[in-house]
Amino acid sequence: MINQDTINKIMDAARIEEVVGDFVALKKRGSSLIGNCPFHNEKTPSFNVSVAKGIYKCFGCGKGGDAVHFIMDHEKYSYPEALRYLAAKYNIEVEETVQSPQYIEAQNARESLYIVSEYAASFFATELWSGQEGKAVGLSYFKERGFREDIIKKFQLGYSPDAWDALIQHAANAGHREEYLEKTGLAIRNDKGKLYDRFRGRVMFPIHNFTGRIIGFGGRTLKTDKNVPKYVNSPESDIYHKSNVLYGLYHAKKAIRDADNCYLVEGYADVLSIHQAGIENVVASSGTSLTTEQIRMIGRFSQNVTILYDGDAAGIKASLRGLDMILEEGLNVKVVLFPDGHDPDSYMHHVGSGEFRKYIENNRKDFILYKAGILLEEAGKDPIRRASIIRDIVESIAKIPDDIKASVFIRECSHLLQIEERTLLSELNKIRAAKLKKTGQAAPQAKAPEAFSGDMPPDNLFEHPDPLSGIATEAAADNDQIQEREIVRLLLAFGHELVNWDDIDNMYIGSFIVQNLADVTFEDPLCVRIIDTYRQEIDSGHLPVASQFIKSPDRDIADLAITLSTSPYTLSDNWYNKHLIYVRDETVNLKATILGGLFHLKKRKVERMLDSLLQELRTETDAANQEILMQRYTFIKGVEREISKYLGSVIIK
């Protein structure tokens, strides 16, 4: 168990923008950072990081927390595992009250899979650099392919000896159990129950996850026997899921974010060669067909993807059919075609790093226009084939979710295909309508770009999500949840501030609010727990702060505290800088802000009391009881008027 001093060091060192930034491309907006949420599919950023508060919050799916919770949610780690990850990131030594043997036998089975994978990578690397067979076969192969030693070491390349149980024996001597070798796919058990190495006699390409931990391997044979598969990859396991992994992403994510572009290639060697050319924003689909999950992973860091093709015509056509889903995810796609007979790896070594960089910069073409050119050249002057190709191209455009982009491509393709823009738009709308008909949705009609007419926008143009994120409108109408949560928000935001108002001298806002809630009963159970905790802390002589609730071990409390401490909206400086419009901030007059929250809550409670009394009056038949109820109703109505005077509202009845 990790001791509390170590936990405190980790929490103090972990910066939310650095931790989240390893997984999400963040851009500054106001005082916060925003990006596409890694927990659900979205094309418009709703994921918010508050550097000052040390928290993240998605206003789309509702996920939120601190740096530890982010790692727990993203990597599916337990609390101790997330702490260890952050400790490693910030070079903090982990001290535990009860020490457990590390890197030999982890208590957690999932952790054991990581540990045995790391051990295997170390074993393969040692064999490559120090083993007689590894140096003669594996290292010679990599050097013959033109890879520098720094690239070989950076990607932790290795060699698996051509023996049935070399890894198994070494792992057993190091204390690793056979079951974990088998579960990771490093070893296979035959029909007779004998365990043997999966990757024997192959050069090894370790596969890293987002955080740099090794989760699987690709192994390439150096034998010429056609019966031996050229590549063997790790099977699916608890830590390795092919559809969620891009080879090289761990080494490329920062470069992708900085360049705002991701180069996508097919194989391991392509990634290594392009890195060697000084271009680090490159990943590979690891020999599998590109998946939606992989595309979304790229989309976290950049909306721009450049596909690097080899010169094989059949391969190009097959790839064209599969790349429409990149468009469907809203990413911008360009392609680079290498001269016939070359792939990115061979072309880099053929022309050198400098010429390679120039070539891909000068030969990038937009995917839609590139596809149109390739297919039209193939169709020639055959009108039937041209008609089929035109529909194929429009189907690709129909997958673009952004109507403006789609309209621009329609116009470009109209010139390229020599067909009227109106005809292409009509076909586009037919395709969209057919697709949406299956889901029962109304099809939006794409229009050609035109000048702004001056008409007012539709009523729903400026609709936005509920800032309380997740509070149902109907539920709020039947109870006091909105007002109660506003009081909790004020406590978290301003409770620690000391004020000197006209009638209040040297008092904390938190104490003032709690004193004024003595006659108020809360209904929302989460608010009740926070208010009770706040009151108990004050009674004990401590003034709670927001971080105490944000970092609460009770996830429900933490989630509510994060929701109430963040907002999806940021006031633009342009209101004043460009339009000279001053927007009053709630901190300018804190007294009015705090009293406003308290009076709105009390007004809501009073309104419910009046409604209850009216119901009793309607059902009460005894004249004496009616008189008592009317006196009570009149008194409470007077209280409501006094509250309303302060709030400046008008009572209708």
C-alpha cells in the first residue's frame, strides 16, 4: 500500500495539463484548455481542463476528475496503479507500507501481463545487442536495412533466438510464471501441453500503448521459406487490443500535436524510416485494416491525416475504399503517392532524408480530388464507368459531416468531373437521405455556398447544453435541485474568502452561508452530504476548500464538485476589446452574488410551502382550520414578498 506522504508528493507534482496533454491535444480558450474528449466520440470539443483548479470536465459525456482519476478512467487503472504511473512520470520514488516483489510477481494479474511484456522486450533487446545469434542475424538485418543505432534503441527493437524455449527458460529463471507468457501470446501451448516461444527466429518490434508500456509485439522472419509467415503479431489479450493501437503513436503524439498533422503508413519499417528522416509525427496501423477507434485516436491530436501510399495500383484502390471512414469522423485527409515500386521505407533510403521530406511536402493532394483523378483516369471515356465513378466520389463526400467542407468539395469536383454542381448536390442529398432514412432522421439538405442574405438565424442556432451538465429539466421543475446546487457552487467557489461587508465584519463566506441555511432543509442527497460535511468541518474549526471535495474518495461527491466548479462557457475578451461592452462578473459584487443565491433558494422553498398550503386549503372543510391555514398562508406570502423585493422580481398572484 502506498503511504500517504508519497501520495501527497504525487498529487502536488502532477499537473493536470501535462497529464491530460499526453493523451489529448489541448488548445487555450480563455483561462481554460479545451480538446476533443477521449472518453466519447465527438467532433466539436467539449472537454475542458482547468489548470488553476487541477481538474478536467467533459460537458458532453460528463466525465471529470483530477489527474489521478484521468489516468484511472483512460488507462482502466486501479487507484494505486494510477498513482504509480504518475510517480514514474514525475520521477517520484514510491514508498509502500507493505513492500511487494516488483517486476517478478505483481499482485494484480493485469499488471503481471505488463511486467512480463516489459521483461520479454528487454530479453529480445539484450539478445539483439549482446547475443551471438542476435548480432549476426538480427542486428545485421536492421543495419542492412539502413536503420541507425539510435532508431533501433529508441523503438526497443530486438531479436528472438531461433530456439523453442529461449524466452520461456529465461523468464522462468527470472521468476515469471508460464501462465502470463501464455496470456500475452509470447508462448503457445501445443496439443501435447508443451509450451514453446511464439516468435522464435524473428526480429522483434515491441508495440507500446499510449503511456509507453509494452503491450504486444510484431515479429518478422528472416527466412525465405514460403511456408513460414513473414510477420507474426501478438494475439488479443487483456492489455492488447489491435483495433485500439497504432504503432509508433507513443513516440509520435507530441510531434502530431505540434505539427497538427499525422502521417499514416502501413508497416513497422515505414515508421522507423520516416522517424530516421526526422519526421516523428508518423504512425502505422500495425498491418491491420484501419479501424474507427484508431482514427479517433489520431483525432485527439490533430484533425489532419496524410496517408503515405506505395506505388502499387491494386493497393491504392483497396485503400481508397477503406479511407472513407476517416472522412466520416470529420478529419481532413491528404495522400502522397510514391513512385511505382517504392514504399515510404524504400523511398527514404533511396533518396535520403532531405529529398524524402521535400517529396512528401510537395506531393500532398486532397483525398477526394486525388480519388477522383485516379478513378477517372481508370474509367477513360467510358460513360457508364464515369457515371459509376461520379456516384462513388459523391458517396465519399456524403460521409463528410461538415456541410461547408462538403459543399466546397462538390464545387471542386464539379470542375474536375465536368458536371453541373446542381447535379452533384442533388445526388449528395439523395445519398444522405437514403442513409438517414434507415435511422428515421430527417436528412439535412446541402446547399452550394452563397452570400449571406441578411436573414435572422433559426431560433435554435444559439442553443447550448445545460451548464449543470446532467441535471434533467423535468426533474429540476419538480424539486429545488438547481437552487440547492447553486448554493453548493457558491460554497466551493467563494467559501474560503474573507469579507468585510457593511453589516458583516471579518467573516468567511462559507461560515456566512452555513449560518443562513439553519432554517433550510435540502432535498438533493448529494447536496445534503456536502453541506453536512461543510458544517461539520466548520464546527471543528476547519474551513473546507473546493479541492477537498473535488479529490474526495467518494466519486459521486467528486463528480458533483467538479461539475459545479467548471463551466463549458468562457467569456470572450472581444466583448470589451472589440465592442466596448463590459460584462459584469459575479465577483465584482460578491455580497449580491451570495445573497442572491441564498434568497433564490429560500424563495423556492417558500413557493413550495405556499403550494402545499393551497393544497391543504382546497381539501380542508373545517372553518376554524381554514382560518389557521389562511393566517399561515398570509404570513408566508409576506415573507415571499420581502424576498422578492430584494431579488427585484414581480409576483403575479
